[in-house]
Amino acid sequence: MAQRISGLYRAVRLPLFYKGLMFALGADNGIRRYVNEALEPRPGIRMLDVGCGPANILAYLPSLDYTGLDLNEKHIAFAREIYGDRGRFIVGNAADDLRQDEKSFDLINVSALLHHLSDDEARSLFASLKLLLKEGGRIVTLDNVWLPRQRAVVKLVNKLDSGLNIRTPDGYLALLSDLGFEVQPRFFHDLLRIPYDHFVMVARNRPTSIA
């Protein structure tokens, strides 16, 4: 993964610090809007949350079959403690630890993760997730983005981000090319208390045509 992990950036890996930072930035309202306007989960579906962190998003979801996946053991332990009765929480990655779940998820959330991954890592991730997605199912992503004529404060915040692979919209869309998804992009410019630009991709798994 391409990210800063030394000094103050190390603190973001601690669940309580991460939750406190998100609260200070106004992520409570941002997560709610992202869920309602982009993720659009239906009650009862099966959902995978990749890079779930401490599973903050669970507080905003309807009753559904939730699986949270993250490489950070502390975040997963925190999620199990707080939300243990609401889902399954796994330390690991999609390629190695969810093979038994092939074609079983209706919705896969990939939030604030892609800008921490190289192009090869992100393409490999999407290839693995496609195997886990039902026909007609969706992968929804959310990341910060570089835009033309971007506000100076947004550029500064992007430069301070721990993720080293923030992309342009075309850069993010290229990660999904040749995988057979129907992709709908959209932007959010006001999810947080600070000026910030987010890029969302809603990628639908095309049903296999029957000859």
C-alpha cells in the first residue's frame, strides 16, 4: 500500500483517534449522505465493506447481512466489540479470505481506500471483488480526487493525506476498465465541514447474457 505511516499518520491507525478525527471533520453527516445518495443499501441484502476500519458506516445502514474486511487488527477488534452482533468482521483481504463467498454479495463498499493503493493493487482488488459480486450487484467507491481549478485548501488537504495515490477522475475510472462494469461517476463537494472534493464510482456488474 502507498501511504504515509510514520509520525502523526500512525495515530490514524488507532480506532478511537480515527473516530474522533472523523467526528471533528463532520464525517457523521458525510457518511449519512454517502449511504443515502450513493451506496443506497436495501434492507436484507448481503453487503461487503472493504477497508471497513472500525466499521463506522454500520451505524447508518439498515438491517442487512454485513461483512467488514480490513488489514488493521485493531480496527477489526474495535468493530467486533462495538458491532459484534450486527455483522461478520474479518482481518484479511478479499483475494485470500473470502473465496468461499464467490458471487454472494449484492453490494460492495470500497470507501477511502483506492488512494492508498497503487494502480496494480487497485486493479487486482477489483478483479477479486468482481468474483464475489452477484450478477447485477454493485461496487461503490469513494475517494478524494484531483480536479482542474481545484480550491487551494482542497489541494493542501490532499497533499497532507496519508494516501499517496490520489487520482484524477479519469485515473480512478481507468482502474475499472476492461472488467465489464457499467460505471456511473459522481462528485461530492460538501460532505465534510472543511472544503473537500470526493469522487464516487458506482460500478454495476453486468448480467451474463444467455445465448
